[in-house]
Amino acid sequence: MIDEGKMDWKVVCISHNDPICRFMKDIHDVPKFLPGCLDAIREWFRVYKICQGGEASHFAFDGEFKDKEYAMKVIDEAHNMWHNLRKVNKRGEL
């Protein structure tokens, strides 16, 4: 989603203790086993700031959920940026 003009990534997960977890290997499996779940998640993120006086959220990718491979690339890039920042400033100061 886009928050204040910046990308605000969200990761959709399921507990490994959930019995249905073994059937879900990627985001495309969710509608098969939990119909409407992704639509409900998207709608919640769209409206959750309204009750606090904010505006409805907007989404990148036309609101399309990205798959596990895409998510892992984003997570890896963010981790590498954090790691490089820590190398530059070893005391942890920003």
C-alpha cells in the first residue's frame, strides 16, 4: 500500500500451527481455501485509517497481492539496505 506517498509493504502470513497452512504454499492458494479472505484484508487496509480521521489508503500494483518470490526479493533488498546502513554507522546511530 502507499502511505503518505511512500511504499508501505505488508506481508500476509499464516501460522504454521494452523491446520490449513499445509495446503497454502503461496498467496494464490489463499482464495481456494479461504474465499474472500484477501478481499477482506485489502478492504481493511483500505479503510482502517478513516476511523482515526485519515483518508482511505491507496494501493500499488492496482491492489494485486504479490507472490512469495516477489515478497522475498523485497524483504532481501530491505535487509541488505539495513545491513549496509549498519556497516556505515557501527554505533547504530542514524
